[in-house]
Amino acid sequence: MAEAISQERTVLIRFEGIDNPEKAAFLNGAEIIAPRENAAPLKEGEYYVEDLKGLEVIDREGKALGHIVSVMEGGGGNLAEIKLLSGASRLAPFRKEFFGDADFEESKIVLLESWVLE
């Protein structure tokens, strides 16, 4: 069981049985994963990174290039791992200058600059 307190841009969480900093030290850097129904509500145009997985990646002309298999944090931002139709995998910076808006109804996303896959 846990108790959460929101403070501006921070959330403090107290877990049952962990009542001092020494006991909490092993949680340092841990990720907290919440079920979708408990996640923060999305605003118009927002999405969860998890929703990008499985999207078909197409070029500007609509030609299929592959699928997003994961999104990971990189030094300069998120990187999309794309499994190409050839079977190879490539990483592409997941930034607005490289990717268009995700179309979740069509399960597609446009890669604006396909040279990043070379």
C-alpha cells in the first residue's frame, strides 16, 4: 500500500514498510508504472509513448518503411527503434523535424526525413 502527496512538480510517495531514507535508498532511480486507467489524462494532441509502439512508419509519399518497436531515452531526447521491412533495426531521433503527427486511427506515422535510417 502507498500514499502519494503532490507538491508542485513533484510527487512524494510513501510505501508501507519503508519509513526512513535508508530503507528507501534501494528505490532510487526506480520507475513507477501505473495501469492506463490510473495514468494522467491526456490533452488534445497528446499521447503516451507506449502508444507509439506498433505504429507503421511511412515516408512522405506513403511508402511503408517498417514499424516502431520501442521508444527509448537518449542523450538528446527520445529515440524510436524502427524495425525496417528488410528486418534490420534503426534508431531515429523522435523529434518533430523527423516525424510528423502520429495517426492512431490509421496506426501510422510519417517519417519526414528518411535519410536518418541510412
